[in-house]
Amino acid sequence: MQRAGASGSFWRRLAGAAALGALALCGGCSTLAYYAQAVHGHLDLLARAKPLQDWLDAPTTPEPLRQRLRLAQQLQRFAVDELKLPPTRSYHRYAELPRPAAVWNVVAAPELSLTLRTWCFPLMGCVGYRGYFERAAADALAERLRGEGLEVLVYGVPAYSTLGWTEWLGGDPLLSTFIDWPEADLARLLFHELAHQMAYAADDTSFNDSYATAVERLGSRAWRAARPPQAAEQASEATDARRADWRALMQRQRERLQALYDEPIDDAAKRERKAALMQAWRAEYEAIKRQRWAGFVGYDAQVARANNASFGVQAAYDELVPAFERLFAREGGDWSRFHAEVRRLAALPRAERRAALLAPS
């Protein structure tokens, strides 16, 4: 355990040096300052991570945490053996974070459009979000974007993938921000993040996240099917049904808003009709909550702050999932063939990729 502490001290020094070096390159220029906080934040996260075996062997590790870490090990083995996801170094370590989220993402869209603002980065390409390790920095960017007339959403992210680029540093660790999640949710998250290390298309957030979402849904079903029947299964099925209702509710509203924004009418008329659509949508949500969810309130906060940015980011995770599920079926439910085809598609130009993915079988 002391050896891990010494290593942590080294990484903190390296993170600090990287941050200062990046800032010095242009005297505090905003772009390099952003990269500096990203480097510092990620290296600090890695510095806190220790091998799972250290946590499992330590007498001070609470038994509930020890059980969750063992479950995570089982899930990773299942992901590699059954879902044919890559046997990376990720999730073989665990870190306790002094905050409720790993990072905070900022997404933004115009007042009368569902098209997300994008930011471009080396290696990753262009993405429809900007992430910060400190909530205050995310909120500051959000205020600047609102000042430009954009609709903005800031949300906490429990985990993120470095796409395999930090294998030499030990990969991505398990985090306290999600380790206590119910088994089904933990399975979905790990399968989703590992999928990002299997295939990635630069400049195509919807392709990447829809693929990972398809893997998490298909993979979690396979995980449940391989487990012995238990009482938690019914709760998981109820959760899946709620999620399906929520996705359908969001999609219907996206389609209504998009149809409105495409209409050849003036902006004032669009704003008036948009307000009416949002009021009707919130009423629709309340009806579903009463009739199908037994008063479940887990989506209340998202409904209260819903705007073009939230509808746009939801689309990134859901838009192409049915197409990926059809692709999985076309490949005979063979995970290796499925991943290979996704990697082939990811290498194509964006337009060609979309056409091939959405082509009728």
C-alpha cells in the first residue's frame, strides 16, 4: 500500500508539471488552459487508483466495497469472454474520488435547433460536449454559452473512457462515483465504456455512443440470462421498461421539435409553438409517471431542465441504437463478427458509414 502511495506522489508531481507547462506555452491561453486541466484532472484520478487486489486484501476495506469490486471483476471477465470486448488494463484498479462525478460535461444548442455545438480535439476529433474535472469551470463555460444565446446543459458523468490511449498508465480505473450502483446498472456502464475501446470513429459522437449503448443493452441482457434467477431480476426488468418509456418520450419530443424548427415560419411563431410543445410534453411525462411508473420520480430533474441541449445529447446516445441492434442480428448474434463490422464502418468516411449502417438488410 505504501508503494502505491509513492507512485501517487509521482503522478501528482507529473500532473502539476504538465499543467504548468501547458499554461506556459501561451501565457494562459484558454485552449491550452483547458488541456492543462484535463491532463491534471486525469493524472490526479490515476494517482488515486490502486490495484483491486490491494483493496481486496486490505483489512480496512468495507465488506460492501469488497463485494462490489469482486462483482466488477466478474463483469469484466464476462465482457471479455462472452461479449468479446478487449482484454484491456482498464478496471483492474479502483479510486475513491472526493466528488460525486468523474467529470462534468457541458453541451449546448441554439434556441431553435437540436444541433449540438461541437468542439474539436487532437486524436478524438470533434465532439458535442466539453468536459471539466471541476464543476465550477463547467458552470463558467455554461454561463458564457448562455450569453451567446445558446441553450445549455451541465451534467455529471460518473465515468469516461480514454479509448485505450492510457493503457501504458494502467487504463481507466473503477471509481467511487459508480461502484455502488445496482448490479444491472454497473454492468451496463462497464460494457458501455469497454465498447469505446473496441471501436471509435472520429467526429461522429452519435455513432460512437449509439454503438456503446447498443453493446450495453445487448450485453446486459446476456449477463442477466447467464445469471441464476433472483429477486433483483424483476426490479431490473422494471427499470428497463421505464428506460424504454423515457427514451420513447424523448424521441417523440425530438421529432416534434425538429418538425417545428424545419417549418418555414418566423422565429417568433416558432418560439410560441415551442413553449406549447414543451408544456404538453411535461404533461405527457406526468401522465406516464402516474399510469406506468407508480409515481417514480427519477426523471423529474431532467424534465424540469429539458431544453434543446438535453434533447440533442440524448439523441447521441439513442439515435443509431436500433441500427446497431439490427447489425448484431444480421451478424447472427456473433459478438466478434459484430465488433469487426463496426470497426470496418468506423474507418469509412462519415456519409458512407451512415449509409452502410442504415441500409436495409
